[in-house]
Amino acid sequence: MTSEVNSLDKGALGRPFLALCALGRPFLVLRALLVISLGVASCAPQSEFVAEGEAQGTTFVVRAYGDSLEVTQDDVARWLNTYNKAASAWDPDSELSRLNRGEAVVPSPVLADLLLVTEAVRTATDSVVEPALEPVLAAWGFSVAENVLPTSGGPRSDSALVDSLMRLVRWTAPVRASDGQLRLSGPINVNAFAQGHSVDLVLDSLRARGAVAAFVEIGGEVRSFGRKPDGESFTVGIEKPLVSGDRSLQLTVKLDDRALATSGNYRKFQEDPETGVKYGHSINPRTGWPAPTDVLSATLIGPTCAEADAFATMAMVLGLEKTKLWLASHPEWDALLIFSDPSGALQVYDSRAAY
């Protein structure tokens, strides 16, 4: 392990986040460059590092600044590869996949950290984000398995299958044996926050390597700290929730030392071939059915990306009014909720303007 493993940054979950160690084989990085940026807001030039590529079935962008910054494209690639080896549900040899198959695993620091986040997120959302819901999510096709819901047997058959799967949803906190091995009582799903968690760890690793400002985006989940050398904030665009594939922006957000994540059902859903009914991927953990919601897109902005990722999923399940109530009691969080009014026009609730 490198010294980065011991570089801890206190997160908003009340526990330290772990900087990723530089282990594992690098995969494709599309572009990386190191330039000198002459910042008008600073007296000395700062090195700028930029890496872009593919990871976790999506794309990533990493930007970091600092006079003593020591990071390469191989470092970023290894950090992301290390995360995949620990937590990817799509890699059958990952630690998480082995745990979900019932194997005993001595968890790496990355997986151990993710499991701590898993319990914290479940508690913080009152199990609206429920890791033990994996059998139901898999049946709906929102995990690694092919969907079996909706069935060809119609609503009665669907209900019977959902009811049987919900009997399997029982959360038990992972317990490590005296020999260091860990087993799960049943499979878990961490897709609602794992990508955000990886953003947190990459950002903390950049900080450990001397970055004085950084921006990390993986699959639309974002976190930053500091500002660009010219004194400007990092900026993130929020897409319009359109099923057409149109990537035009609804609005932009300045991100200062915060994280941002977005969830939406407008592109990720299953369609009943018989009825044409669309079922969104936000599953109500109390019923096992896709949650009916008036929110088309939920963007949460707050201290950590793992939490933002999870709370955005929670907002999709809760809907507009219940999310407003949650925000009122959590002032450290902001939200941008896109919904359609009775005329079908897109509207935005911005909690930053509500108080």
C-alpha cells in the first residue's frame, strides 16, 4: 500500500473517506495532459492535470491543480481499476460480486469503506435506499441480471412475483469474522451510491497527491474542491429530462467545495411489451414496485458525492413535496427538482431560492 491509503479526509457521513491506493493494472484513458495555467487570481503559475476516459461503463473527467501536484494518467486509471475490482457488480471476480455469491472475502480498504457508506446511507434515508433490495432490482432489470418483470402473465403474475421477492429483502449488517473474512446474509445492491463513492475517493486521492483544487466527474456524478487558477468556480450542467436523447441543458450550477449527483427515470426504465407501460428504475423498497413520482429529475448538492448519489435516488422515490420536507430539515443539502406542470411544461424547484 502507498501512503495514500493513510491519507484520510473527514466526510459528512461522520467517518473518514479513504484515498485510493495506486494498485492494479491501468485501462484505457482517452486523453491526459499536463499544462501550466497562469492564474490571474494567483501570483504563481499552477500545474493543471486533465484526464478523460472510460470507466464503470461510462465516461470520466478529472481536473486537478497545484504547484506540487504529483499525479499521472496511470494513477487515475489504477485508482478507478482498483475501485472496479472491489465494488463492480458487473465484474464477476470483484470482491462485491464474490460476496453476493455467498463467498467469504477479506475486504480491501475500498470495499470496507463502501460497506461503511452502505450502512450510513441506508440509515440516513430511512432505508428508502435499501441495499438488500437487490433481488427485486435484479428482477426488474435494474441490476446485472436480465429482467423477468414485467412478466408475460400479466398484473396478477407480476404481483405474485414481486411479493415473493420482497420476502427475501432483509437487511443484516455485514460482520467480519475473527480471521478477517466477511460474509453477507444476502446479496446487496450499491448502485445508488457506489459511483458517487468512487468520485469521493478519487478526489481525496488527488488531494493526497498535492492538489489544491480539483474536479472529478464520473458518469455525471461530480465533486470539487477549491477553485480554478483564474478564481472561477467549477461549473456543472444539468440536462433536460428528455427521452429523445437530446442532451441540451436545463440549467448550470456553480460548484464550490461540494458534490452533485442526478437521478432520473426518463431514460432508464423497463417497458411492458404487452401494455406499453413504462416502469422507472426508482423502486419503492416498501412495495417492490417502481415508485410513482412527479419528479422527472432530481439533483442533490451537498458535502459528499456518495450521499448526493443516494439522496438523489431517494428524492425520486419520495416525490416533490416529501423531498421539500426533507430538505427543510437538512439545510446542508440543496436540490434542483425538475418536474412537469399540468400543461406538460418543465418546471424547476430550486431549494437554494426557496429560503
